[in-house]
Amino acid sequence: MERGFDCVAVTDHDTIRGAQEMAALAPDWFKVIIGQEIYTWDGEVLALFVQEEIPGAMTIPKTIDAVREQGGVVGVPHPMARTARSRLGADVTIRYAHLFDFIETVNGRNTYPQDERSAHRLATQLGLPRSAGSDAHGSSAIGNSYTLMPPFQGPADFVESLKQSIQVSMASTPLFFSALSLMINAPRMAPSTLAYLRKSGMLRI
């Protein structure tokens, strides 16, 4: 909140307790998306808008079915990050693309810009919305990568809003890649969203 954000998705590994505690403490105007990073047989997936913990060590289809039963959405975290041993990779992501809602193309813990470019190309190939996340494992890393998107109320319009988003990285990737990310995503955004971001000073291109 001190950094100017009005929403955060908390996705701890295989638990939602931290997200629930944060949601209980947050003021009414600050949106907390309760989520979970879930280990599957093929690697990690992100679940957002869940109310109960999803068991790990299942297949991707079974994991996603469990998320859908709670009305949640499912994304692919850091699919191409070579430093993430639990990444799905291109082949698995493509195989189950019809089950995913979005792909995380910017990750705050990634140190290789080419991996993020590969994730951008993969999302474009599959026609899936893109997201950015700080993947913070400590308070100092919160917000080092983030997604700018129009307001949303719940899971359904979250995905629609994400289609108009831009991804920003101030983390370990070079600053020029942040600018590249903005330039890649801005042409896909609705004119009203671009106007809002320019007026607010968040977008200067």
C-alpha cells in the first residue's frame, strides 16, 4: 500500500493461509486476491481467487479442475525461466494451453531477459493474456514487477482486464526491457485504458 498499489495477489507455495491473513487485515479499499502456487506432476501453476487450499502433486488437469470448482482462474508462472526448476516449459504449457487463463511473462526473480522475451512469444503464440509478478520471497521484493490493468471485481472480469494490461519490471532485468514490455503491450490496450494510464502518469509512451 505504501508503494502505491491498490491490489495484490498472494500466492504462497501450497498454502493460502498467508493470503487469508492479509485479506483479513487489509482496508476495504485494498484488494487482496487469495491465491496459491501449486506443485503439479509437471511443474507449478498459479491459482487465483480460491477459498480453500488445493492439494499438490496432482496432474495439471486435476489441479485445474479443483481450482475451477472454487471459481478460480489459473495461470502459468515463469514458464521459460531457466532458473526456476519447477517451470512448466514451452511443451507442457502448449499441451495444456486450452486450460490456462494467462501466462506470467514478467517475473521479478528472473535474471535472464531472453527468458521473458520467450515467455512473451509463447503467450502471443497461444493467444493468452500476460501478467507480471514480483515473486517476492521477502517484503523488500514486493512490487519489483507488477501488472497495470483496468479495475475488476472478480475472476471473470479479472481475465478480461488482464487482456488490456501492461507488465512492468523494475527488478533484476535491465530497465530497457521494462520499456520494451510497455511498447509490446501498449498497442493491444483499449484507448480508454491508455488514456487513463497516461493521465495518471503511469504510462509515458
